[in-house]
Amino acid sequence: MINFNGNIAQEENVLTQNRAFLYGDGVFETVKIINNKILFLEDHYFRLMASMRVVRMEIPMNFTMEYFEEQILNLVQQKNITSSARARITVFRNDGGLYLPKTNDVSFLIHAVPLENTLYALNTDEYEVDLYKDFYVTKQLLSSIKTTNKMINVTGSIFAHENGLANCILLNDTKNVVEALQGNLFMVSGKKLITPPISEGCLNGIMRKQILALAKKVEGIEVTEEIISPFDLQKADELFLTNVITGIQPISKYRKKEFTSNLAHLLVQKLNESISEN
């Protein structure tokens, strides 16, 4: 028997032994589907495999990239949302044990919802951010993968909502800039495009990788991975965030500083062109 919201009931709730629920013992990928195709499929697949290895999950023999693709597309096809959708696959260790699991075997859950736009569109509405300093990201390998332990992102999102902010920027344990709550951070300073290196504790973002590659093809722009301090943000010409679902989100204001979005506009155009070509 269990007590669920004050009621004694039979222990039939699937969450009572679920390790992702009990201990955050899970990893996940969120993908974007356009016209029945998963964008950046190979990158997502290999990051998921790497994440499973980092947390010592047993990778099923049938869990190939083709299987990964088939399972996601089967769901969006059943839901009739193949033109534009967002899907999340969560992989979690099977029930059993306390901190020490009884098995390293896994199960997975896929959830999908429709999206409005097919290609990426730049949102130029006011988008103000500030630092979130209640908790810090640690500079370690676990910070670079997508686990189901996202309490910093949750509490940071509440902080942003309470303070009328669109997003917050996270700092690491040496007080340098890491990323935003929902994406990697890029800074334009003069002719230089800068993003923090993975070693600073930021997520090894799929869209981060695409933007780095696209920006290196832009004439006159130097692309680099460097440590960014909070003070550097106020001297920047442009700031923007990246993730697979949104693409590129320009930051319009950080504290009293307002920013342009020239390079962001150009990169969104190049991103859509690259998707159309593929």
C-alpha cells in the first residue's frame, strides 16, 4: 500500500519504483522533427549513447541509430504530427535498489508534441536576462550531458518568472558564465563570436555544434571557445542562446545593456538553408 495525496491506495503507481523519479537516474534527448525527418539525428544518437556510458547504463543491443529513429518517427506518425514536432526520449535504469541499482538494464519513454513552425524563425520580441546566483553549475563531465536531474534549471526558471525575466544565465563554481537555463550562450564582441568551452560545465549542445560550424563559414567572423565572465556580457555587442527546438534566440537586454541581433539573423538564415539542403 502507498499514501498518495493523503489517500491510502494499492501500490499500482508506476512511479513508486521508477529510478528516474526517485533518484534522477535517467538521461534524455529532445529532438526536432521536420517533414518526418529527425534533425541532426546522428549527433543526438551519439550524445545519448555517450550519456548512457557516462552514467554506466547497459546499452541494449538493438538500440541502434536506426532503432532510435524508427521509435520516434513511429510515434509522431501515429499522432499525425510529422510536419513539425518536438519529441523527447528519456532512458532510465530499471526498477530496483536504492542508490545502488540492482541492474544497469534500461527502459525508455518517448513523448511528442506538435510545433507551429517547420523551419527556424528568429523571435525578436523583448528578451531580458540576468544572472542566476542561488546555485552554481559544477565543472565536471556530468554537467555536459542531459540527465533528469535539472533542479538548477527548475529553480532558475522560477526565479526568472518571479522577476519578469525571459531567461537566466547560469554561472559555474568559479563564477564564470556557463549557459542559459534552456540553451547554450554565444557572445559577439566586435568581429569575434565566443561561446564557453565544454570544460566550463556547459551542455554539449547539438545546436551549439551546428552554430559553431556555420559561423566559421561567415567571412570576417572569428569563432572561438573562451571563458566568459559576467563583466564581459555588459561589453558585448550581441548575445544569443541556442537549442534544437528554438534554434537561435537573441537576448535583447542584460541588466542595463541592450543588444543588436545582426549575426543571429544571418545565422538563422544559414541554419535554415543547411536544413533545406539536407
